[in-house]
Amino acid sequence: MSTIPNYLKVYRKRTSLQQEELAFLSNKPDSSNISRYEKGQREPSNEILLFYHHLFDTPIELLLEPDSRIVKERLIHRIKDLIDVLNKEEQITLKNTSKIKFLEQAFNRLTT
């Protein structure tokens, strides 16, 4: 189960808004889906995550944290692999050098 529902409930509770009020603000017919999102019985759509992001001024990455962590770890690993591949090419070109530089910067940003 994702931790997203827990975040959704926490953000709502901090403001004292009720599920019915969130349903109204998000233009949903009733609060049953809000309840399901908060209980983890239903995965929130991108639209709902963006709704929480804008309403509660919450970084989208926090709302997507479990998936974001997995994607980030995979990306870091794949960046290292691609740098190795580019460095092993027989002829290092200016284009490859600029690719490697960009990838190293991205790697550093993602690992610090």
C-alpha cells in the first residue's frame, strides 16, 4: 500500500477542512472518493495529487514520494551505467563529452 493516502489525510487535517469540503473544492460529486484516497482503498489520480499540491502548497514530490524514491534510485543507477558506456566508446567526441558532463551534473544533483 502506498503512503500517499496518509499524506492526503495529514494535509487535510492540518487545515480543519472536511472531506466534503475537499470534494466541493475538487469538483467531485461527493466525498466518498476523498475518503477512499485517504484510507488507501483507491489510488489518487494525477488530477487529485495536483489538486492537493496546489491547495496545500505541497511539493508534488512529497505526494509522490514512494514512487519518486524508486524512480530516483533507478535513474541514478542508469546514469552511472550510461557514463560508463560513453567513457568506454572508442572515440570520445565533443558530443559525448557534453553528454557525460550533463550526466555527471545530474548524478551529483540527485545524490547530494
